[in-house]
Amino acid sequence: MGPEKSLQHLGLEHSMLHPAVYLHPVRNMYVVAHVDDFLCLSTPTNQEWLFGQLQTKYDLKKKVVGRGFESEGCYLNRTILYNPEGFSIEADQKHVKILLSEWGMNDCRVANIPVGSEVDKMGTEGDAELDEKRGKLTRRAIARINYMAQDRPDLS
């Protein structure tokens, strides 16, 4: 039985909004599952229950982030931080570094305005199709930006 079936066997139900999100209606527990990585939002008692149940079938590691526990953790390369005001999530910076490197922008400086005056003169006349290499690079960049937009609303 895989992790998804194990969660369902323990009484967790699929969210109607997303297939990777589970809810345990009695224990008031939310779990996000991505292959073999789990993120659980619940009380420490319920988290211990879930960990104990899953540990009978799987070799698990856990890290608890919150009041009275760790102040920082990681889930799917996103840093989860806790402070007295609450939780925050920092996006995975790896993809930003890759994009800057692939597009030759490692040494660029921040501009005070989002576009230069040359953009107005560019237009679309005479635009050529991208060659195969440039097209692949562009599609890869678009996929990375779409992924990063989950954590960076400014990119969407």
C-alpha cells in the first residue's frame, strides 16, 4: 500500500480542490502529500498519531516547526519559518539562480523602472521564429517561472 492509500486508510479524505491535499475531519488535520514528502498542519498530538501510524509501514524522518519547536523547516525546497507573529514561506532560490545564469544575467543590476524606452520602439514587425536552441531555453524558462509563481505572486 502506497503513502496515498495509507493516508486514506487512516481516515484522511482527498480535498475536493486538490488531489495532493488531505483532510482528517475528526482530527481536524490537513496533510499535503507529494510522492513521499508530507506536510501536516495539526496539533502536536495529532501529528504524533499520524507519524506513529505511518512509521509502522515506512522509514520516516520528521521535523516539527512551530511554537515550542523548531523555528525553521523545509518542504519541497521551500523554507518554512515560524516566529511569534506566525508562519511564512520562502520560495526556492535555486530556480532564480539557474534562470539568471542561463540568460547571462548574473551581473545585472536592479533597474528603478521596469522597462526601458527602447521597448516602445521594438514592435513585432520582422520578428523571427526562435531557433531550436533558443526555443528550448525559452520554454524551460517559462516552466521555471510558472513553478516559481506558486510562491512569488509578482511573477504570475
